[in-house]
Amino acid sequence: MLVNKTTTLASGTKGQRTLEGITELSVLDSLPSPRILNTHLSFKCIPTQHVQNKGKIVHMIRNPKDICVSLYHHAKRDVVMNYNVPWETYFENWISGKVFYGSWYDYELEMEEASLQYPGIIYTCYYEDFKREPKTQIRKLADFLEITVSDQILENITEATSFKNMQSKKTDNTKFVNMKEEKGFIYRKGDIGDWKTHFTVNQNIRFDAQFKERMKNSKYTITFE
């Protein structure tokens, strides 16, 4: 919306612009520039040319406990992942990095190192900040993208991209989820602190200990709310 200066939700599917879902990168040549893609891949898997050309990367961090719970629900309903296991089993797999896309710690630490190695191309922001103060955060994102936007357009984009509005519109009808549900792409509530309804006391202790050890040298400001 910022790039195209519009408040209309994008048509098409998320999969069409997901890097790991594109079998041949040459198909991107037909997309209008600037091209906006999304990916869950680690930094080392991002096309070298994009980095060399100093293409911008927006990197959003979320409380990993909430990510753990969110991916659990997604994996259970996604026919590609087909990951129907009890929460206890999934938790063990997650903290061992034996889930789709691998270890969260490896991903984030690699991205942090990349931001030092390639200054200016990676914008790191936080999911919780966007939930609490979306207008302020969208303004900061516009500044990173070097886009001038009016207060009214900013207000409209804030409203259009609210979780409530996007969930009600559901423009992406990709059948990634169980076809029996006939609901298209998965939209969950995205609450802050969702992990509290899933983690046991012991799981929380183990998670905190692992986080403290793996992220001890990181400068990221992640809080467990």
C-alpha cells in the first residue's frame, strides 16, 4: 500500500509473491517494479543479486513463544505441512529446531549478523509494536522505504490493514488449509501473549533457559508478555 500509494487490499494470493513458492526466479521479471515479495527463508537463501543491489528487506520479529503457538495451529491445518501432533510433541520439536524452516534462533541470529554486514538494507521491526501503535510504525516503515505519505493516507492504510478488516475481507482464498473447512488462507487472532494458554510451567522454564543462552549476545529487544 505504501509503495503503490493505495488503501486497496492486494488481490491475488500470498503464495504468488512468496519466494520459496516461486520455482523459477525469471518469472519475477514480468512483475512491475518495485517488486514486493515475502519469504520465511533465512537470509542466506535470499537471492544474492537482491543483497548486492542493496534491495530493502523488512524484517519483523515477534515474541518466539507466540510464534511457536501460532505455527502449531497453522501446521495442524495446513495440508502441505500436515503436522497433526499433540502440543507436547510439537513443543519438543520446536525447541529442537525440528520444524518447518528450522530453528528460530538460527534464523534471527543470522538476520542480526546480516544487518551488521549489510548496513542500511534491513529494517528490523517488532510485531507487538505494530499491534499497539500501527500508525506510528507504518510511518517509520514509510521512512525506511523512502516514501512520502500524507497523514490521511497513513490513517487509511492503518485502518485497511487492521487485523479485523483483513480478516473480514479475506482477499486471499488460497486453499492451503484443509479443504473440508472451505475457509481459504488461515487467519488467527494474532493476540499478544497467546502462548500463556498453551505453555505449561515446565515448558516455560525450559523455553526461558534456552532463550537466555541462545540470545545472550543479541541486541534484539524481545520481551515475553
